[in-house]
Amino acid sequence: MSVMVARKKVVRKWEKLPGRNTFCCDGRIMMARQKGIFYLTLFLILGTCALFFAFECRYLAVQLSPAIPVFAAVLFLFAMATLLRTSFSDPGVIPRALPDEAAFIEMEIEATNGTVPQGQRPPPRIKNFQINNQIVKLKYCYTCKIFRPPRASHCSICDNCVERFDHHCPWVGNCVGKRNYRYFYLFILSLSLLTIYIFTFNIVYVALKEEKLGWCAWGSDTAGLGLFPGCSQSLTLLTVLEVLICFFTLWSVVGLTGFHTFLVALNQTTNEDIKGSWTGKNRVQNPYSHGNIVKNCCEVLCGPLPPSVLDRRGILQQEESTTQEESCPRGTSAQEPTVAQGPGGQAE
């Protein structure tokens, strides 16, 4: 005998979210799908710091100060923490409109614009919004079916509208927006300091070895390190490799940090700067700037962090019908009649 039984399967909301994102740890980690360059970032940071701690730090701690590896470790841990916080968090994705909400918005647009004659291009879908006595235009997103909030933009890589969208950064494997911009800025700032620190003390290390042993002899002396006797030439090559990586990283990371420091001081985003939203032909003043560098920095870096509106780990319950086979218990009274036996074991 088969019986239909309704069983509920628990499904998290992140499993049904649109867009091109990947989720890990049951929706706690949110990243873009293209993560190859992010892994390269981890490899460069971890590799360079591992070489520095393994070879130069021990010699410098003995010759100069034991505080050198300690401060380097603090910078390294801070840079890694801010990198992971930037990469694994929701940058401020705005949920797409539900079918009923999208239909209502379409009705509002048709009522406002009226009927468009056939063959004519419909007017742009724009709403005016006032901020600090200045009119800001809200654009309609045809993918998300919403009027985007001020400073929001649609990321073509992640296929999501992001609040206070700055840019999509492949080096961190995520968009940079309202909820993770401060961590992104702290990451590039700490990475700049770490790169300068390692580059400087690599030069100091080479100078100390040259002064002590001379260029021809310092590479053959590994007694000060106590590592890999007979492999001194490899130590020299690794030091040169660290110097080269730090040298080329300095130009990009330090320059990027300076550019974002400029944007933070003006309370402006990379997207607005590229488009020339406040410095282009319109010559419109930035309505988000307080006219004070300290106030702008405090708002961007120290203001309250809004919660995520995605509710990634919320529960969606879906019913599943399953068929189960049920059998009645077999008993002698129910299945077979009792046979009475007479004397001698014969049935009566």
C-alpha cells in the first residue's frame, strides 16, 4: 500500500538569488564568479611575506631590532583581514523587484509617460530626487526592474545593482560598494605600507650583508641565517625576487591608495569620477560632499555600516511529495486461521 507524504525541504534564499555570484559556507561568503585574479593576489601577498619572514627577518632581528618582524606581522595580518573582509562580504547588492512590484512600476511609468506612438522611441525612464537642495536623477534598471537609488549602478560582471557602487575589483574578487568600501580602502592602505616596509628592509638587508662581507662573499655566508647550508645562491635570488615584486607593486598599489585618498576626501566614487558626474560639462556640485575633508573622511570611513538587505540565509520552504510503501503487520490472527491440533499432532 503506497501513501503520498508531504515533506518540506529547507532552501536558503541565497540559493535562489539572481545575478552572477558564488556563495560559500551556507551563504555567509559572497563573491563574484571570476576569482582567478583574487587567488593571484593571495599568492603574491602570502609568497612575498613568507620569503621575507623566512630569510630576511631573522637576520634583521638579530642585527637591528626584534621589533622588525613584529611590526611586519601586524601589517601582514591587518592587510589579510581587510582583504578577506572586502572579498567575502555583500558590497551592497540591491534586491531585484518581485513580479508584482515590477508590474506596478511599469503601470506607473505608463501613466506618467502616456501612450507612445508606434515607431517613436519612448522617453528615458528617469525620476528626479532632491538631495541637499539639488536635483539628482534616478535611472531605471531594465534588468532589476527598479529605479536605482542615488549613487547606485549595475555591475555588468556580477549582474547586480550595487548601492554606492565604486567599481568592480578583480584583485579582490568582488564589487566595491557601500558595505565594503572602507575595508577596501584600509586594505590598499595597509598593503602599501607593508610593501614599502618589506622593500625598505630588503634593501637594508642587502646593504648590511654587503657592508659586512662584500658583494663577492656575502652570498656564500649562510652561518648568520643557519638555513640551507650550501644553497646560498638561492637566498640571493630570493631576495632579488622580493625586491622586484615589491618594486613593481609599489607603483600600482601606492598610486591606487593615493587616488582613493583623493576620492575619500571629496566623498566621491570611482564611478562618478570616471563619468565626470560632478566635474563634467554640467558643472554640477557634488551634493554628497560636506565641503570639509575631515567630515567627508569620517562619513566614508567611520559612518554606520548598513546591514545587508539580501537576507542571504533566510529560509524558503518548499514542499516535496514523496511516495512511501506501507505494509500492514503480519499476524496469525489476521492472515491465517488457527488450526487446532488433536492428540498425536494431527489437525482437527
